[in-house]
Amino acid sequence: MTKIMLVDDDENIRFIVRMILEMEGYSVVEAGSGEECLEKFNTVRPDLILLDITMAGINGWEVCRQIKERKSAIPAVLMLSARNGEEDIKRSLEYAHADAHIKKPFDTKELLDMVKILLQKESHARHPK
């Protein structure tokens, strides 16, 4: 089963996104902070991470950079944030090396389509033909 780690300090956002993802058949592991994400990362081994930017402690950009710097089992990372200025999106993609950035509030179809795209991309990267 495809495992998605959902990282957001807002419990309501985690609940809504988890319900959407679970209805599509994904297994969801939650983290309420960047630190918790980094702690759980090695044991959870997610296929995809949905990551908020603005959190207390380590922000999402730094979490993404730390995960992308690891050389093994690097999952796709989708930034899911209310920070949607041009500079914010650029920082997600260029500084943090996220695979995509979607704004909150999000459109459910857009979110699910991007999740599918990133999971397909990740699957091809791990198992090239």
C-alpha cells in the first residue's frame, strides 16, 4: 500500500487531508511538526510527503532540504501551503528541492491529481524500465 506522510501543525488540515487520501486508498502517517517528520522519516519510509511550510520549530523548507539531502530512499515532496507568493513557490522548488507546490486552500481534484503524478514519477525513479 502506498504510504503518504502528512506534515502540518494544523490538526484540522491533517484531518481533512487524511480523509481525502484514505478515501483514495492511501495509507497516511501524520506528523504535527518538522521535527516529528524527521524523527519518523526513517521508520515510516513514505512514498510521498505532503509538507506544510509554516510551522513552529523547523519549517517545511528546511525539513524538505534535509530529506532531499539524504542519498537513499528520497521520496517525492509536495509542499502544501498558504504561502503562495512567487518567491515562496520559487523557494519551495529551488531552495528546498520540493517536487511541487500547491496552495491552501486547495482544490481536492488538483491535490489528488498531483499526488498521483508524483507517485508515478517516484515509482519510475525507483524502478526504471
